[in-house]
Amino acid sequence: MSKMKKIFGTDGVRGTANIEPVTAETALRLGRAAGHVFKHLERVARGHGRHKIVIGKDTRLSGYMLENALSSGILSMGVDVLFIGPLPTPGVAYVTRSLRADAGIVITASHNPYADNGIKFFRPDGYKLDDKIEASIEHLVFSGEIENIRPTAEEIGKAVRIEDALGRYIEFAKASFSRGKTLEGMRIVVDCANGAAYKATPCVLRELGAEVMVFGDKPNGKNINDDCGSMHPENVCRLVKEFRADVGIAHDGDADRVLMCDERGQMIDGDDIMAIAALDLLTQGLLAKKTLVATVMSNAGLDAAIGAAGGRVVRTGVGDKLVIDEMLRGGFNFGGEQSGHLIFRDYATTGDGLVAALQILRIMKLRGQPLSQLAQCWRRFPQLVSNVKVREKKPFEQLPGVLDLVARAEAEVKPAGGRVLLRYSGTEPKARLLLEGPDPAVLERWSREICTALKQQVGA
């Protein structure tokens, strides 16, 4: 720990469980630091009595260890803990708001294998922490400044278990569906990834009247994301055809994302969901500022479809936190990622796989159309991704002619709605080139020219 200077990544703390920084010792320090920070952000607790922090988790074996360590640290700072057990990440965010807690914590590594785990924090309003608060917590973890703060006797925090947390989230999710409407007559296959949604999603769908076939709903601590869920959507696609279902739904381990499958067994990814939902919101005049927020990884066909309908797409870097930040900054109400993180800000403060699925099911019922037909509302542009192994990551502007080639390629594909993205990998010695446009031959020609220039100058 003494050699470490940073534990927060792009989405909280994450790594192999019981190896730094995802250890009981660091979780204890995080709990103490978080308790101190949230206790002093607001002098008066949001609810009655002491300040309190909600702790939820997914179904990983290591969740017990981290849950107890975090709570011990929080309690030692005179802050109460509200245990809510296994619940989707968006459920933890909602319950944090619902219980008027001062913060929320979810113990999860999302779509990672069970051996990994992580810790995410939520503000009192259910949004993820901003960098300033993260930095304050991180500083206290390493500085030792709060080592001597030791409440005693009745000042020590108290932990209680909230028995109705699941019920609260179920009612919240159902409220995002059209009032007075049902899913009666629909047959739905659900793969819960043996994760946090194993109770919530089947329950909501059944209470709305659907016939539900559930898989990946028997977590044992070690089978989360194991050949199931949104990391393996081929399973739900096969099951939809096998059971002749109307639609399939696949979550990841913490259910903050969703992929779907149409009645023909074809996968519907985040880009498809964004196209269907954004165009529906545009038609109703409900897409704030007529803008969809997507990342640089989403297909350029989205821009063409939304633009043709009178809207626009704003792009961010990869990560749902960046999408949410842009939505808050610009006052937008819908955005997401190709991977299945969908944020409907009219209902939720973070990606919510169940709420996103309900919005698509609502549109299916409203239009009386199968999902395969709804997905035809846009055309996915051909995409060509090329990787060039490099000996050094020299700035592209220092490579003669490379950016000129990129600009010329962009000038040819952009008028037709295409795009060019050249970047270095953050984890490998590679340059990555993404080209999209309506004509595959054009993409191949420009990919060949740009990659040749890169190989000649920095190729390994």
C-alpha cells in the first residue's frame, strides 16, 4: 500500500479479489476514508439521525469479505451502514436516493470473471462520484490523516439490514414502464448471468404479465458471467429460437447493461437499442435538445439515422461515466454505449439494463411490431478496424503525411455519414484505425494507405 499512489480507475476500484487494491485491508481504509468524506460533505445527515451509507453487491464470493471490511471502516468513523445485499448496480444507486443516504457503495466487478471484484461509490443523488470527491477519498487512504479519528462508545456507527431494498427497486423499475400497460402475451427469455439481477428482472417482467423463461439465475459465488449473460449473448439468442420467444434479454453481472435478441435469434446490441429508443423519443418530442450521447465506439450509422430524423449525436470517450458526465453537462436525457450501457436519465442516474429493456419492450407493445422490425429503423455502416504493431507511440502529428491521409479519408467518407478514428491502444503497443462508411471498398483503400504509412514510420 505504501508504494501505491492511485487506486481509483475509470470506474471505481477494480482488480483481482484479495490482491491489492481489492483487499480487506484496503477496503477497510476506503471505508474509513469514505465515511469521513461523506460525513463532512454535509454537516447534517440527509435522513434523520446519523449519516449513513448504503452497501450493496453482486453475487461474487469475495463480496462477503469486502462488504464486512468496508462496513467496519465506515462504522469506525461514526457513520451508520445500511446493508441491502445482492442488487443490480442501478438498484444500489436508486436505493441510495430512496433511503436518503449520504452515499452508496456497490461491490462488483461488473462483467469480469468471479475472481475479480471492485468497489464503486455513488453520491447521495445516485450519480457516480466526481473526480474531486474521489481524490479526497484516495488522499485519505494513503495519507494517514484520519488515523487518530476514533469515535468511541455511542458515537460508533450501527449497521442494519434493509429487508425491502429489492422490493423498492422492483417498484422503481416497473414505474419506468407505461402506466396501465402490460407485457401480457409476450414470451421472454432472460439470462441474468448468475449475477445481481437474478431476482429483480424475472420478477418485474412477470409482474408486468410476461411469460418468462429464466436462465443464469442460480448464483453460487463462482459462476457469475461464466459462459452466460451479456458476455455470451449467443446463449440467449439460441434459447429464443428454442423456446420460440418474442425477445431475449441478457445482463452482465451487475445488470447495469443489457443486450437483447429479436424473435429470429439475432442479437440487438447497444447501438440498436439507442437507435430504436432515440428515434422513438424524437418522434414524441421527448429527446432532450434532440441529442443522443454515444461514445466513439458506436457505429456511424447512428449519426446518419438520428440526423435524418432531425436530431444529432454527441460523442464521448469510452466509458459510461463519460457518457453520464456529458449528459449532465449538456442537459441531455438519453445516451449509452454499444456494449449495452444505456442511461435513460428521465428514470435512472446510471446505466440500468432492466430499465433499458423495459423501454424497448414498451415500444414493441406500443407499435405492435416485433423487435426485428423495429431494428430496421437504422442501417449499420460497414466498419473496418485495423491494428498496426508499433515500436513507439510517437504523436501522430510528428509522423509526416499520416494525419494528411486521415484528413483526406475523412473528407471522402464524412459527407456520407462515415468517420475515421486513429488512436494508440492504451494497453498494447499498437495503433488502432477505425473507418466507417457506406462503401467497404473505400474503407479498404484508405485503411491500406494509412496503415502502410504507419508501418513505414513506427511499425515494429
